[in-house]
Amino acid sequence: MTAWVRGHVQGVGFRWFTRANALRVGGLEGFAVNLGDGRVQIVAEGERQHCERLLAWLREGDTPGRVDGVTEIWGEPRGGYDGFAIR
């Protein structure tokens, strides 16, 4: 799953909280990265139910900053990730 989170999500620790929640969900690998347009992109690979749990947190959880919206796409895992990183 790849998700793009828009709102006030940069400079507030959003990527670190995303990583912490991905680790709490367990079984996820991928990364969170700030984009030049102010969004945060999250790539998460693992069982769909685990990705859905992370996605629900991104949309409805007690996140740092302010989330105005989340857009996601689903695809086949590509692999090559070692844990869940902050980029």
C-alpha cells in the first residue's frame, strides 16, 4: 500500500509516529518520507489487514499535526525493505 497524507504533517514528528505505529501493528515493512509539496508518503508492505490498520490510524488516529486527507493505492509488494524506515 502507498498512501499520501496531506495537511499539516511536516515538521511535527508525523513520520516518527507513523513508524512507531507501523512497528506496533507489526509485520509491516516500508518507509515514510516528506514530499516537496508538503505531503507525507507512506509505503507499507505486509498482510493487508496490517496495512489497513495503519491506514485507519493515518485517517482517524491521534496523529501529530493535522491530517486533512489520505489517498492510497494498493499494489503487489515489491520487497527490498528492511524494517520500517524514515527517509
